[in-house]
Amino acid sequence: MRMHRIVTEVRRDIAAARSRDPAARDVGPLEILVAWPGVHALLAHRAAHALHNGGVPLLPRMIAYLSRAITGIEIHPAAKIGAGFFIDHGMGVVIGETAELGDDVTLYQGVTLGGTGFATGKRHPTVQDNVTIGSGAKLLGPITVGHGSKIGANSVVIHDVPPNSTVVGNPGHPVRVEGRRPEGPDADWVHLPDPIADAIKSLASRISALEQAGGDGDGSPDAGGNGGEPGHVVNRSVGPNPAGG
């Protein structure tokens, strides 16, 4: 019974790699099993996690250490990972001790699911089902990333993320993707919304409109430098010249 469950998990892990990695579409299951570092790290973790839960000392840590040395992916033996998990490329991925990942989660290279401070207990993120986390993103602390969300590359997330939303920036800002719900993996990081850039554009437009309105008013200066009354010269100097001239 246990062997059947292991075989089922391995098959699902291979299927996840094939469905989410374009480079694996025309590759056989055996090649994925022997040549995909994300799959290697996940299989090693499943073994280490089972031994850890069984109370076996030292060996789970050794497996995790060897997996990191071979794949460049560090997963603590105590981390809880659901079915259909996939790490693309994988180099530099770190998953902390109390991290919890749901089903069908996708991580890209350089992702950190880390803790903050030196407190014990729950201190790493909880990532729900169908979440995609882009390259270099950092999720820190005991936050929760809701179902179907997408974290943009190099984002730094330190607050909870609502379900079916997109987060970009440092610190991360949740942005609803207009017209569509990000269900499952989506690697289109080029067209993510940028709330900071949108705010700057809005401010620039407002300043331009105010300058235009000020220039069109009745009291605006004319070409000769006079105010609203013809022939009246406005003395613009107030007090002594601060430069001393």
C-alpha cells in the first residue's frame, strides 16, 4: 500500500514537471526523473520528511544536505509539501522548517520561503494551492499566500496575500489581475501590473493638469512679466538677497 502511494506521488511529480516546464514537453518520464534537479530535490525531501516524521535522528538532515549539494535546492526535512509541487531550474531555492505548501505549487529559481528573527514556532510562509512564485521572490515570516495567487519575480512579500491576486514590488503590493483569475502556473512576468509606476504616472498627469490650469487663469503673468493689471510691475524680491549680493 505504501509502495503504491510512493509510485503515485512520483508519477504526479513527473507529470507536474512535464506540464509546467516547456523544456520537458517532448521528454520522456525517465529523462525527467534522472535529469531534472527540481524533481531530485523533491524526491529527496519526501524521503527526508518521512524519516523526520518517524523520529529518525541525523539521517533526514544528511539527505537534505546532500540534496542541496547536488541540486542547489535547500528544503528543511520538516517542511510540509503537497502533491504536484514543481521547482523549475531550482538553483538557490530555500524552503524553511515551518513552511507549508499546498498542492500544485510552482517555484522558480532563487525563491526563498524564509523566517524573520530568532523566534521559535511557526515562522515561515504558508502557501496554499495553485500558487506560482517567480524567480528571486522572497516570502518572509508566518504569512499566508492565498489560493491561486501569483508572486512576481524579485518581489519581497511580508504580509498576507489574498486569494487569486498578483503581488509585485518591494515591499510586495497585491494587485488584482483585471479580467482574469490567476489559477495555476502562469510564467508571463512581462505584463504584470506595476502599482508604483501607475501612481507616479497619475501624479505626473495631475501636476501637468494643474500647471495648465494655472497658466490659463486670469491672473497669470503676461509676456512682459506683469501681473493681471497692465502696467503694474510686480516686485518679486522680498528682504535681502540670501546670497549677500
